[in-house]
Amino acid sequence: MGVELKGAGGGGTASGGGAGRVRDAVAEVVADVRENGDAAVRRYSEKFDGWSPEAFRLSAERIAEIVATVEPQVIEDITFVQAQVRRFAEAQRAALHDVEIETLPGVVLGHKNVPISAAGAYVPGGRYPLVASAHMTVVTAKVAGVERVAACTPPIRGEIPKETVAAMHLAGADEIYLLGGIQAVAALALGTETIGRVDLIAGPGNAYVAEAKRQLFGEVGIDLIAGPTEILIVADETADPVTVAVDLLSQAEHGPDSPAVLVTTSERLGREVIGLVERILPGMPTKDYALPAWRDHGQVIVAADLAEAWKIADSFASEHVQVLTAEPRRALTEMRNYGALFLGEGTCVSYGDKVIGTNHVLPTRHAARYTGGLWVGKYLKTVTYQEVRDPETSAELGRVCGRASRVELFEGHARSGDIRAARYDGTPAWLREIGIELPGTRA
């Protein structure tokens, strides 16, 4: 389906051996933190990040000192972006209504959306501080009503990432830890002497962070396992090739294993984009990531028409799908598998990553087939309740419960139903046989 002008190279996202090494390394750290708590956390922080402070948690006074060193323009921009994220999250929260209905006379069924008590927000660091991840994880959790948000980010080359700390603080984090990697995820999930455990961990990270979340899922909730970053652009002959090339490379710089894919109905456009990428790449400061990503994971596919282009795009189930066509909103009805859509040349994936207000923690590796990304609802539990106010209706339900349960050979369940039916049907025989009469029932 479709004709490839450029196919993905021989590089893979991870070899079997590489994946095994990550899995084993994570298992070792998690087991150590489980057994030795803070001592293990400190040992791995020193080993992997060269960071062993007196306390990983920043005090309110230290946070104030750090925030005071951030450029005013940066603070203003963080505040602006967080306002966009907050406004959209508040709209999402307002769309989630509690439900209560009467299904039978006196039978009330309902559900409530209850925020979890504590969330861990993981904000990656590594080579570059991903300040925007603080907005996406902390602001959204607070809008959901999470009482305690513990935010973690690693030091960068032994330095405090002051802009990230400022973003965490301004977003409303209740606790801020300078701690990263497997040890941060394990500490949040399991709890240590100084770090309280949380109910859910959200946020992107490298392969080790993702694997730690995977291994600890069940003991702690997670948003999703995300990474590496992906971009797919659907374009027709009306698209500007320079815009397409630049936008593909904007995501390739995330890492050497980040797929960048163009699906187009125009062979001319596809060939122009390939040429432009090759011209732009050598001058990119981040070419050490972008070049291998494009070389090994870049693709340009020519579709016969837009109908085929939509199908090809859906088969990728990409994290980010940018639509540069004459009628970009057609994607809303033609596509179903994507983490987020970016419609028209006025927007781009970089806006979603950094400034526009939708969440940038999104499904990758085809997970968009079955899930969306992080949003306010991830921090909520939809829990149900039931109440039967009418004794006659309860008795009828008891009769049905008794019959249905005995079909499945669940006698204990059946007897719970019998007790409710007894008000009208009299004490059940199995109770009479052991000399028990229920008061207030018919003889």
C-alpha cells in the first residue's frame, strides 16, 4: 500500500539483547530500592547522575531561591503556557459528570469521578531539560483534584535545572525532588523512608524510565508507556515542502530512534522534502539525534489518493499526526488511530509539545490503536455505587439473583439474594433446616 520514496533504514529501536539489558538493569534497581529504600536511591543517584545531596527533596526556601534566579521572561512564558494547559484541562474536567439514575422503582445506580490521592510527576532531564513535561503532569493532576503531587526531575550534568524546578513549583507541585531515572520511579512507586509512595506515576522518560513504569505497574498506576517520539505528516500537493521538512526534523531531534514519516499524495512534494531534509540536517545543532533518526527511521510514502493516505496513516497509529492538506479537518472523520492531530499549517507538533495547551504525554509504538494520552481523566477513578430503596424491588432482584447464581453454582451468592426476597417469600428453607427464622417475614 503506497510507494516508498524513502524507507526506514536498518536501525532498530532496540535489539533483543539491548531490551534485555534494560529489563535486567531495571529489575536490579527496583529490587534494591524495595529492600534498602533511601540508601539504594542515594547509591544509584550518585552512580548514574553524580548526585548525592543531603536531601533529594527541595525545601520551600530552596525552591524560592532557585525560582528567583530564573529569567523573568522565562517565568512569564511558563506562566502563559501553564494557563493554556490549565484552561484545557479544566474544560476536560467539566465534561466529566457524575451520574445517578433510577433503573427500577427504588433502585438507584450511579458513578462518581474521584481523584486519586497522590500522583508522581516524572519530568525528564538527561541532556536537555524538558520543562514542558512539568506543565503536562503537574497542572493536569492539580486540575483533576489530586491532593498530593510529588514531582521528580534529575540534575543535568550535576546542575540544578532551575527552569524545570520553577515550572514544577508554578504548576502547583506539593513536593519537588532532584532525583531521576529508575531510582526516582521506584521510590515514588514503593515509597522510602523520606519519599512517600504515590498512587499513579505520569510523565515521559527514556527506555529505563519506561521499563521501570512497566515493571512496577500493578503496585502503582501509570499513565502509559511512552517513547520514542513519533511524527507522521499527511500532506497533499498544496503543502509547503519547507514546512514539511522542518516539521519532520523538529521531532527527529528528540532521539536517534524517533520515527519521522511523510505520507503524501504528491510524488513531487515527497522528493522535494527528501532533498530539503538533506540540506537542512547538516546545520542542525541537534543533528547528532536528528540525523540517525532520519537515516534509520525516516520514511516517505506516496499514496494513490487521500483515501489511501488516511488508511496508511491509521496503520502507523502514530503519536503525532500533522495534517497539511487542502481540507485538514477531514482527518477528524477519516482517521481513528493517533495520539494527537495537528490540523493545518497554522499549528504544528512543536506547539503541542511546548505551548498550545493539549497534553504532550501521548501513546507511541502503535498504542494509539487502543488508548489516548495523558489527560485529566487519568487522575480520576470512575467508581460506582448502588442503593435499593424499595423493599419489593429488592425482593424481586433477590429472586433473580438466587436463580442466576444457582445456574453458575454459586450458592453463597444465591443465599444473599434469598435473604432479600424473604420479606415477601418467607424464611428460605435452607435457614429453616438449621432452626433460623427471619423476623419480619411472611410465614
